Amino acid sequence: IIEKATSLSIPQIFETEGEQAFREVEAQILDSVHAYVRCVISTGGGIVTRMQNWSKLQTGIVVWLDVSPEVIIKRIEGTDRPLLQT
């Protein structure tokens, strides 16, 4: 949804606008979708770094995938995750 709304890929948003701008867009998108019922909203882990986002997520069921850092590294190896580029 974020990529469609901005016409940019997530790595492009981070590169041209920075993480703060990405988090703003992320919060705006969450504002527009959090009230829907019977839907799944898939987010990245950074969405909970803002209290306003966490409070909206808590209106539904939150599933946290808890895996070791080693498993995460294997899963994202070869991707263009912006925060791993620093």
C-alpha cells in the first residue's frame, strides 16, 4: 500500500526522503486501514516504534513473529531492506 500510495519503492523512500518520512507515510496508511474489520495488515517491525501506531494496532489482534536474529538474516539475505544498508 505504501509503495502504491507514494509511487516509490520502500528503498526509494528511505533513500530520497529518509526513515522519518517513511514512518510518517506508514502512520498515515495505518490511520486509513486500521478500522477495517476482518482483514490482515502486514507490517514491518518498525511500525510499533511509534505509540500512535501501536494504539491503533491494538484495536485488533496483533501477531508478533519471534525468531532469532540468525533466522532473520537468512530470510532477508539478498534483499534491499533499507535499514540494513547502513
